[in-house]
Amino acid sequence: MHRLQQLYRRLEARGLTDEQRRLIEFELALVERSGDPQQAHRLGPAPQVRSLYSYADPDLFGQGLPSPVLSMVAAQSLDHLLERDLQREKDGFPRKIRIGKLVKPGRDGDDKVVVIPTTVEEKLIHDRLREDEEGEGGEGQEAGEGGVGEGEEGEVIGEQPVREEQGGGSGSGQGQGGAHELESTVYDLGRVLTEQFALPNLRDKGKKRSLTRFAYDLTDKNRGFGQILDKKATLKRVLQTNIALGRVQAGTRIDAGSLMVSPKDRVYRILSREKDYESQAVVFFVRDYSGSMAGKPTELVVNQHVLIYAWLSYQYQNQVETRFILHDTEAREVDTFQAYYQMQVAGGTQVASAYRLVNRIVTEEELARDYSIYIFHGTDGDDWDTYGEESLPELEKMLVYASRIGITVAENGIEGARRSEVEKYLTKSGLLESKKELLRLDVMPKDSTEARVIEGIKRLIS
Amino acid sequence: MELISQHAKGIMEGCKDRARQAGLRFADETLEYIVTNRDLLELGPKVMIPTLYDYWVQDVEVLREQGRYELYPNNPYETVINTRPPISYYNDNNPDWLNVMIFYHVIGHIDFFQNNLFFRHTWEYDFTGRALADKRLFAKLRSEKGRWVDYVIEFARTLDNLVGYFDLLAAGEGTKPANPMSLLDYYFDVFLQRGPNPAVSRYSREIERYNQMIRDFPGDGETRFVKSVIEQYAELEALYARKLKEKETVGRTDPLRFLMAYSPFLHREENRWMLMILEVIRSTSLYFQPQIRTKILNEGWASYWHDTLFLGDDRIRGHEVDYAIVNAKVTSMPRVGLNPYALGMRLFQYLEEQADRGRTGLAYFQTTDRAARQRFDRATGQGRDYIFHIRQSHCDTMFVNSFIDQDFIDQHRLFVVGKRLNKERMTWQYYVKSRKAADYRQMVADSLYHPPRVEVSVAENGALVLDHLFEGKPLVRDFIGGVLLGLEFLWGGEVHLLTSVPIPIKAGRGDDDQGREETPKRTIEWKRFRYTMKNRTLSRTLAE
């Protein structure tokens, strides 16, 4: 907190616009209320009020029957379902299967993501009338719930931090297994994404290096058994055998019918492992987890990064190296996607801190020599460094080595339809035009759908 | 899936005897199965009906964020299904005392299924048998028509929440072939009330004139009156004739039935097989309709009986504490939230007590003195009979609206919880919003299942028109396209949907400078829109 105040004073000394000051004060106030940002980043998920119809016998009587939701998953193979979906398109109906993730939040950091095909059956049903949306301020008064017990009218009986309402979808669909489970399911998701949405491939830029990846091809020959009979080679061997046996004499006419064929004479082509060559890449995922990211922006960014991560894992057969960086006013690196995925928001915003950390990692580990480097940065576009005085130089450094930098601005809607700082200073710097091949920006409105998120990925990597 | 052991079956039969003695009525035969996780793998997607038809959506997780229970009026997770005989599911390691408790609960459900009038149309057949026949029909059609069967199933299912359930109930009543509306009724009920602002004075003047004629001419007063109005309004008879004709259409609020009766596309020779699918989807949906409309009653009834019967059962001995724990889990009111088991059971207990003291009649309700009301006790002992009557003739909406009163709210200290944003602390605060019975009733009523009401007709150009009755709620907009697409396919031509959409009006932009936390309070205005699906493209225009 003290550090943040100091930073604020320093910035103020340099001069701030009114709008800028308000923005910083807003985030500072958020920090003040939630205490130490380091702690606040770790807040758990919110409790959920159950629907009237979600109460059911087996559940309540502790019969311990598993949820039928689990059983719905993948009773048929994913491929079969997707094939069916493709056929729909040919028949002139829109596709219906989407790729969904179920996230089960866990208190001590064991959130798990399970990838599943999902669909929705459209029907005419009543919608809830949303007069006040979360995050848009206002006296959010909803229809209400039932309650029981003590308390005068008007008395507050419970509280829940606003920030908590974020993160992935709720629900079950939870299997056992450690963090590696995420890997296998994102791999699946990526495969689907690559096929389903025809994502364009990343351009290879790094050095060609042999990775132990194999392709299988009918290149080797084998005697006795195999997949395809090599007729010419077989005939040669038959002749050799018969010459050796003295059944074929030079100068005489050969009677093909009387040749002896030993089983070993048959020569086949057989499937064999071939080494494949691939380029190497390292991908930095950078996420803003400052206070203003609460709710939808975080969800959008995280969702997009899950998808990119999934797709990369597939496209590069888990050979991509990934690094995860979170930043508020300071940046930190976390080890796993899990941690990256579920850290809660708090604190102020300084984009430059994250860029600086990326640059440091790249220089210290000399990544630029051997790897194509990709950087995906998700933010709501707020930056205390209004004119990008610190961010832009760092960004330019990154542009020297990076194969692609994709910046996603997910609008937080706090300030209406105003363009965000990051967007403004990026446009102003002209880098978006001059380095078009290397730098991409995608601005998503707050109410973006999954389809829009995928569209965003296309923009970032096309 | 295997039957429970003979030992457990013995317990079940014992429970049935005691339940019968207490007054519950149900058929002799029941089936109890032990299910393993593996069985549930197949049962879950088929909403616990083992013989339900196959459909690809059962293999896919269904998105549940939006209106899960509005979309699927059937709980996918029932322990008892309403078949003949009723089937219930258990896991195999319950101790005996818990089985006794669950059996009583299950018997409560069975009694409810077999006596509540909203289930009347399910009494005459065994749904598992029918479902099996349907499943075979689909399998056969699939072998002939391939994937198109699944498309038709899909499109039919987009409408399966709008089946004319109440028409079906009304038809079962035996009151259906009621005499067609007489000219006199038409004159008063329709003709006089046409136009946007029918004058009440004119209506009452006519009533008075009618009464006068009846008094003046006891023999033929009515005929004279009718004659006089026909003379007065030349167009009346023509309009009346048209009205009578109009009545003949079926399925005006039941799109699937309407399609089956009138769709030119479905009646083409090569498409007739689709009618069978529509019928299966519709009847399956009708079968599930009463379940979701009686959630509070049904669970309340079952909970009431497991509590009543098990407490009076000698097999509880030594397990009182165990029972208390399980029972508390099932029937306790959450501090925030609405547990249908708890609410239903408390209402039944409350009503039994009220009726025992004779507090259900006019005499009680006309007692306005608070003290006298509290003392009111006729000691009629009619409580049981009264709740049996409610179990037979009510659904959730009626139950909630008729019986949640202030005494009940006070007795159980219920309240409506509000949620508001506290900007100072940046938290959502839950607070006691109201302890008034009317508010609580409204809150419960709002959370009940309520599909939209849609009236179907055909426009002059042959397009199908769905008219969504405005009830202060919009439709889920994302779904409209998908529904109309299917409907266009089944109708074989253009389809329209009329519905109201809330348009937000941004109020005064003047106070913009108050900072980011102040957004102007949003108000909305309702506008009627026409969605048109033509050649698989959706468009929206302002109607009126």
C-alpha cells in the first residue's frame, strides 16, 4: 500500500490529467479496501445461491450417486460429434457444438479445467430482466431470494466482495488427478480448435532443430511381412533364390510358373518412424490482474489465453515453452497455467513492469537465439503510465526479437465507451502500423462472447 | 441395474403397509433398483427413464448457465420415476434405518404421482413401455432416413416447452365439449369489450337493460333482448359466425400440435414420417410437465411423510441422532435460499395445524380481531383430510399463492433477501428486504417455472405467426434464431415471431461528470418487435 502511494505521488509530481487521477484513485481505493494486494490476489470463489429446482433427492439423502452431468460427457467420441457438426453445416444448418470448459474452483489452488463438447438446445424461454448489471455500478437490486432467521427489515445479514464474482464457469465435471490433467485436456481442446475454427498457423521463425518427434511413413522395406508388397523388389529376390537353387539358367527361357517362392522372398514396405524437424517457440502469457480487471475483463482475457494455450499445445505437440507473467504495478512470474489462470485481481496497473520482466527473462536466458518468441498480453487497457512513457520503450525492445506480440484489451466498461490508455498510446506511437507484422491489437467489448474471443485470437495471430 | 435384495424389499413392503394405514393410496407394485455409477452413465442423460429415445444431445454436456430449468422441465436426477409400476433407484450400501427413511420419502412421491390431478394424464399408461416403443420407432426411422431424423427431433425439441399442457388438463376434465358460446355470451364477453378502451358504463347499461327485460318478460325476455341487439348492430351476427369458426383450430397455444395439424410441409407424402417424431416429442414433454409444476408440493409432501411416518416407526430406535442429521440436511431452511423440501413440508405441517383448529373456513377469515384470531380453535381435527385434499388438487403456483400467509411467515421467521452493491466497501450486501407475506409469496412465485405463452396463427401470405403474450419479461434473444430456424423447416415457409423487447433509455447525460461510480439510473421501454425467419436468415423489424 505504502509503495503504491509513493508511486502515485511520483506520478502526480510528473503531472496527471483529471481523468487519470480519478482512475488511479479508484484502483487505490480498491486496494485500500481489500488490504494487502499480495493476499487479495488469492481470494477464494464466491458461494452460490442454489435454484429452487436444483435440490434433488439423491443429493440430499447423501446417497452419493455421481452427478449425471459427468456421465453426459463424451459418451460418444469427440470426433464423431464434430463430424456430425460438420455435416450440419453441409446440410445448411448452423453448427451447434461448442467447446466448453468446466472449471472447478478449489480453495488451495487446485482448480481444474475439464474440456468438453457442449451445446445448448434453443427454446423460447423467458429471460431475466437485467436492469442493473454487475460492474456497471448503480444500486444493484435483484428480485431477491428466500431467507430465514433473525434480522430486522433492512438489516445486512451477509457480505460478499464484488471482486469475487469472476473466474471461470462453475459446475462440476471434475475428475481426479493433478495438474497434468489440464495438459491433456487442453491438448484435446487445441486439437478441436485447430480443426474446428481453422486457426491460421504461426509462422516459424526460429532455428530448425531436431526435436524427438516422429512421423510414420511407409519408407522402410521388410522381408516376410509388411503393409504393401513391393512387387519389383520381390521379383528380384525370387529370381536370386531360383538362380541360387539352379532352377534358372543363363540363356534359357524362364518359365514364371515353375519358379519357387520362399516366404522370405516377399519384400514389403512397412510403416516406420521418421524423425521430424520442428521449430521451437516460447510463448509469454502476460495478464493484468489489477483491481480494475475485476469480473468480465479477467474472464475474457483468461478465456482467450486458455484457448491460445490449448491451441499452441496442440499445434506444437506440447513442444512450446510457455511462461506466465502476471502484473499489477509490479510483475511476477508464476510457474503453471493453473496459477496464472486463477490468481484473483487487486492492486494498481503498470503495464511497463510486465514488459520489463519479459525483456529481462529473454535477455538473461538468451531465448532470442534459439526460439521464436510470442507474447500475448491481456489487459483492460488502463495504465497509470498514461502516455506509455515507460511502456513504449520496453515494447520497442520486445519488438526486436518477438515473432508476434498480441495485445488484447478487454474493456472493463467502467468509463463507458472511452478508449483506453493502452489503446491510445499504442495508436499514437504508430507502432501498430509500422510493425504491423509483429504487433497486433484487439479490443474486445465487455460483453463479448466465446465466438468473439476466438475471433480475437485470429486477429492476434493471423 | 439389479433389483434390491429380498431383505430390503421386505423393509419396503413393511413401509408400504404403514403408509397405507396412515392414509396414503398407491398401487401395490413398485420396482426398486440398485444402481451403480456405471448404470447412471446411461440413466443420467435419459432423465432416469431407462428406455428413453436416443438423441445426440444426450452425449454432449448441455450448457447450463442460462435458464437450465426453464429449458428442461424435468429433473434429470429423480430417484423415483412416475411409471407403472413406479421405479426408484438406490445405491447398495445404505444402512437399513436410512433405507426406511428413504422408502417413506419415495412412497410419499409415489402417492403424490398417483393422486395429484396434475398427473392425471400419466395414470393410464406406463411411460417406460411407451418410451421403449418410441425409441424403437426412432431407431427404425434412423435406419431409413439417416441424420434427418435427428434434425427433426432437434427442431421439434425447440418447441417442446410450449406444449399445451393446460389444454390437455382441461380436456381431461370432461368439460371440454361445453356448448359453443351463445350469441348472448358473445355479445357481452367479446363484442361489447372490443376496441382499445371499452366503456364500462355502456357495458353496465346493457347488463341493466338485459336484467330489466328478463324481469319485464319472464317468458321470452332473453329472446327479445337478443333480437334488440341484432337490430342495433347489423354486423354482430357475422362476427359471431366468424368467431365460432375460429374456435375450430387446434393447438392455438401448442405450436407442435398446430404444426402436426396444419403444416403443409409435414403433410407432404414424403414427409409424413416426421409427424410421428413430433408426436413422440410432444407426448414425452407432456409427460414431464406436471413434475416441474409440483416441485414444492411433491417434495414437501414426501418430506412431510418421511418425517411423520419414520418418527412413529419403531425402526428408528437407536438411530434418532442419525435421522436428525440426515433430516436436517434435507428439510432445513437455508439462511439464504429456497429449499423446496423445507418450504413444502412446513406449509403442509402448518396447514394441517390450521385445519385441525378449523381455521380454513369463512368464519376464521372473517375474524379480524387479532386476539380472537389467535384464540380461534374449533378443534375440528380435519387437518389430515385437508392436506390430503391439497395434495390431490393443487400445483405449486396455487399452493404458494393460496397458503403463504403472514402467520406462516412469522412462525418460521421467513423473509425476502435483497442484494445490493455497497460502493464504500465494494461488496455485495445481502440484507433483509421484507418480512411481508405478499413479498415472500411474490418472490417464491417469481422463482417458479413459467414458460412463455405463445399463440399460433397463419398470416394471409401463408406465413406462420407466433405471438408471444407480453408478461413483463423478454425472451432469451440468443435462442430466437435457432427456434425459428427449426420452425421454418417444419412449417416449410416463412415464420414470424412477435415479442416485446426492453429498450434501455439512457436518462439525463447531464450528471456524467460525477465520476466513474455514478452511472445514470437506467430505465427501459417495451417495444414490440417482429422477428422474421425466411430462407434461413433472421431479421428483426419494429412491429406496429
